[in-house]
Amino acid sequence: MNHSQKMTVTCDPNELVAPIHPTATITFLRPQDHERWLSGSYDDVIALQKPYPANAMTVRRPVFPSRKGAKIG
């Protein structure tokens, strides 16, 4: 039997995500960090668990209508 396991690791949001999700965002890894994430030390993993640069992201609609005051510039 083939099992697939997934999990989501979160970190503090960057300034682009914070208006939508003020408490956390998904930890995004760059391809060059995958091996370090999987086989690195505890300190390596903690160092990689940081907000993704806002200037490398875009946010598109729809924004959750239940998030009062969430605005995308």
C-alpha cells in the first residue's frame, strides 16, 4: 500500500500576507533548500522557517470575504 503524507508548517507572515492572515503563513521553501530541510540539523530547519520575501510574491483575489478589513493594494 502506498501512503502519502503531507503537513503544513507555518511561520510569521510577511507584510503582504499579514493583512489577510495576521497570525501565520505557510513556510515556503526554495528548491535549493529542500535537502537542507529534509536532512539538516534542527538549527537548519529553524533557520529556514521564516517568512518568504514579500517582493517575490503576489496576492490575487479572491480574498476571503469573512476577513473584515482585508485589503489588497
